[in-house]
Amino acid sequence: MKMRRHFQLGFSMIEVLVTLVIMAGGALGLAGMQIASIKYNAEASVRSKATLLAIELSDRMRANMAGVKATNYDRNLGYAAALAAAVAAPGCGSTSDCTAATMAQLDLNSWLDSIGKALPGGTGAVVPVAVANGAYARNIVVMWKEKSLNDSGATDPFCTLNAVAGVRCYQTTFMP
């Protein structure tokens, strides 16, 4: 007499359903990682732009040491004040020679314009740093709104100038 095994019927269907659930979970995990990757890549791109903008002003300042020594680049402002305080472009540069002061003004105008175009809610500051031996050190600070900070209401601990919730800062020291 043959025995039938009825209890095994449909077992492969359960295996297929379990496999589908596992695969769907894996696909959701991959999608989440892809979204996080895109977000972090966008933030890294903004930070790279901030770094390049700080280097740009540093190079401009090196080319105009007389303006640095005369404190013409100093712009010791927190985020809100820096955003509100525009630097007017002087009438020199392409048509006439600039003095050290007007060259600094032209450099700041161009730099702040570049920051405003490249970074969301972007602005900048140049803060004098006390250094021995009469050196002319300055902290170049690039500030912008960052969505991850804004969503959490957090402040950036590297914003040494009047930290504001949602504002990210990149700071480098200029020392000729």
C-alpha cells in the first residue's frame, strides 16, 4: 500500500512568498541607500564649492597684501548681518587702476556674488585673527543654508561667528 504525502502540497508556494518578501525588503533597503547617497553627494558638492570659494578669496588676498595689511578685507559679520551687508562694486578694474582699498572692495564684491550664486543662502566673512609678530592672519568663513541642519534645527559647531540654526560654515585661515 502506498502512502500519500498530502502535508507537502503547496510548500513550494510558501517558499516563493517568503523569497518575495525578502527580495522586496532588500530592494527597499537598496532604494533607501540610493536616496541617502544622492543626499550626501549633494551636500559634499556644496562643501567642495565652499572650499574652492574660500581658496579663491585667499588667492585674491595674497595678490593684494597692501589691502590685507590695511584691513580692507575685514568683514567680521555673523550670518544674518553678512547676508544683509552687500559690498558695492567700485568703478575700477576694467577701465581704471584700483587702489589697494578699491581692489579689496572689488574682490569682496566678486567673491560674495560667487558665493550667492553657488551656495543656497550663501555669504561670507573675513575675520581678523590675533597672531604674534604682527602677522596678518584672517579666518575666511563661507556660510550657507544646509537642508539637513535646517530640518533638525541644529547649529554648526564650526560657525564661530554667531551660529544660526540651519547654517553651515566652512572656515580656513589665511596667513601669508
